[in-house]
Amino acid sequence: MRKMAVLVVGIVFMMATVTWANNTDAPEKTDFPTGEYAPGELLVKYKPALRTAAALFYEKQYNILTIDSFNTIGVDHIKLSGTMAVPEALKIFRNDPNIDYVEPNYYHYATATPNDPLFSQLWGMQKIRAPEAWDTTTGNLAVVIAVIDSGVRWSHPDLRANMWKNSGEIPGNGIDDDMNGFVDDIVGWDFAYNDNNPNDDNGHGTHVAGTIAAVGNNSVGVTGVLWNAKIMALRFIDDSRFGTTANAIKAILYANRNGAQIQNLSWGGGGYSQALKDAIDASSAVFVAASGNGGDNNDITPHYPSGYTSSNLIAVAATGPNDNLASFSNFGLTSVDVAAPGVNIYSPIPGGYGNKSGTSMAAPHVSGLAGLIVANRGGLSISSENTIMAASDVIQIIKDTVDPVASLTGRIATGGRINAFEALKSADSKGGGCFIATAAFGSILEPHVQILRHFRDKYLKTNGPGKAFVKLYYTYSPPLAKVIKENSGLRWATRITLFPMIGMSWMALTFGALSSMLALSLLSILGIVVFLKIRRDQL
């Protein structure tokens, strides 16, 4: 079967410097770039059919240099000649019908019951009912979460066992063994300095990673929301504590290629970047973004990337131990989705453990919860080993199961703080195992799929022959579901094939099995009568 070609989404690349979404513990910013955007740089998306010709024209006509090309999303990062300023270049590009869009290279500012001896200090885990959720699952090492940040101190004793490892690389041989363009990318990549050591000297990324998936029940330090998962360390924040949008997009594309189901974005600032949004939209992963620490209403003063309307992105505000919205936390009735603990959060840092506050610390609680859901359901749509679930399904479950909080009513979309126990309970209630139907319709929450699941639960799982059929189906259908999911023609054909079965299942659920069998018998008799009449007329 030929796999469908990946839709090339063009995007104008904006370089954006990022500062932490960490409020009280954010270090004093030094060497902050002056101005709103990087001088002499643009992110441009040419019309796909004319991309090569248009790029050559601008190189010759205006002496423009292409620094990097992001072919997955169709964006070029370009350097202007020394005589051309950004405003002048923007005017020229925006008047060219061969350009989809063009953007400055904006600067962003960054926005931190097991036997683990320090677990008692993790008030946030208790607040989101993580210990109860852990009775259902503590995670799975097949779940991969990309921490796109200042790097991760991957040698930390409470993180080391949960670090993602690139199985396609042989450590230290200086060869790009898996031919992915990165040499010896064992635990991730440092896009800030373009090397294979995404180690964290700042502490922000390590703190974020610890809240997501510090190793649980190992008699060391603390635990993350996930006891068992894999953290992919992707550094794009440099030593001046800033990062660019271009490098953030590189990290996202790397995470996509290497199977990260969840990507944590505890940073923000700068202007709207269509390029960054396009990179998020082109991914199948769940994106969890900090809402920012200015105490602002994001509906009025937008904050990015948390403000993008991408269906696979969830924006997170911060609350304190009493469930009050943190004084520093941004909010927004339409632009911020949920809240999570973000005040005095205790987590690993280089050399030990420490407290940090900020929406940067709230977001990883949500990333960890998304990981628990994915672990319990067996994967996102990129996996066929168990239930196929889309990123938007995971996000909807998280939003639907929040605890309503008075201080959040009218201030964020759900008016609530996440509840891990209720989220997992809800995920279980959605059912699972109808692999072929889920592959055909695209989501376990799709109404046609839900009809088949309800029929299975009511009429097949309640008797011996039905259980045997379900077991047989679960054993042999996942490989076929994977093929169907990857081919649009097969998805369409499978839907058509399933509609009669869905109709029969709906009748059985609505009118009862006996009534539906009677109706089916009558329809069969009617069909035979019509067939015989047609045959008689032909004779």
C-alpha cells in the first residue's frame, strides 16, 4: 500500500527569543536582544509550486541568503543583505503574489503515593488526585514526551532511567547511524548550539521534566505525574536564557520524526508566528503550552504559543495550594483552557531539587496527565498497539474532567483545575478495542465508533461466544487497522462497509436485540422478494 504523501504546509519562519514561563524563580535576564525582532532575518513561505524559482529570484535580485529550509512545513529562514532592513523587505515580499506569507524573526520571552522520600512536598500531585490515578496506571515506557526547553540534566538520578534513548544511534562513534541528519543524538539534540548534548545548566527544563516524569517508586527524591515514561531532551534555549522560533520549530519537527506523542512548551512571548503554528498543526502530538506569567488577560493581550487555536494544543494557567488563580498567571475565557498547580512546585534541578513557580510549572502537570491517558489507552493515532486516540481526544478528556474552581469561573474556558483520577476514569469509559472502526473514522470518540463500542460492551462482552469473538478480534485486527489508517481510500471503503453494521448495532441499542433481529429478518425477506420479482421479470 502506498502511504499518502505528507501535506507540505508552507510557513514563514519567525526567529523568536524565548524567556521562561517561570515567575518568581526566573533568573534576571541578561543580554536581552534589543528590538522586537532579529535584524536582517525573515521567515518566508513561497507558493509551493513556485518555491524554488521564487527563492532563486530573491537570491539574485536582492542578494538574500537562505539560512535553513524546513521542508516538512515549507518554510525558509532567510538572511537579508546588509543594505536591506526588515521593514523594507517585508513590504517587498508582501506585495509579491508568489509569497504565501512572510514574518519578522520575532523575539520571545521565556515563561517551573510512592516511596520517594520527598513526595510529601509535592502538593500539586495530591491536588490533581494523581495518587488515585496511579491505581489505574503509573505510565508506560512507550510514552515519549518531548521537553522543548533549556535542555534536561539527563544524568540526574531521578531522571536518568526515564530519559529517551535513540535506539538507531551507536553512542560516541561520530557517525549518523540512523541517517536522520543528527550525529550521535542519543538523548535528543541541542538546537541552540547545534550539538548532541542537550544538557541543562539553567534548571528550567530539568524542573519541567521532573514534574512530568521523575522516576517513581525508586526510593529517590520525588516522582513525576508519570512514574514511567521517556523524556526526550530538546534544547533550544541558549545560555542567555532565550531561544528563537526557528530553533523551536526545528525541535518540534525532530520530536515529530522521533515519535514524541506529547510536547511540552513552557515558554512564550513575541508576536504571532504562522510558522510556529503551522509546525504545531502539522504534528499528531498533544502540545501543552504555558499561558504566561504577566497576570494578563490573553483574550485582550494575546500570548503565544499558548494562544494558537490549534486543535492539538491546550493552554494552561497556574493555581496555588488553595486553588486560587496565581497572581502572576495569565488567564483568558477563550484563550486559556485549564489550570494546574504552579506555585512553589518542587522538582529536580541540576545538583538536587528546588521550588519554582510559574505557568511553566503548571504546564508539565498537564503534560504528565496527557501521558497517563496515552499510557492507559495504549497510544495516540500514531500507535496501533491498542486503542487509537487522536491528540484532540486526549485534550477533550482533560478539559471535560476538571474540578470546577470558583476563582477560575469566567476566567478560563473550563473554569477548572485538572483532575487526573477523573480524566483516567473518563478515558476508560470511552471504550477501546474497535481498532478498524477507529482507524476508519479517525477517533475513539467519533459517534459511529461509539455505537459499535456500546454494542460490543452490551451484547458481546456479556457472554462466552461474544467474549471469544472479541478476544480473536483484538488479536488480529490491529495490523489491519494500521494499514487502513494510513490509506485514505481504504478508510473511505471501510466506512462504507461498516455502515450496515453500525445501523444494526444502533437498532439493537435503541430498540433491543429482539426487535432489531425481527427488523433485519423482515428486511432480508423483503430483499429476497424484490430479488425474485426482478428475476421473474427478466425471464
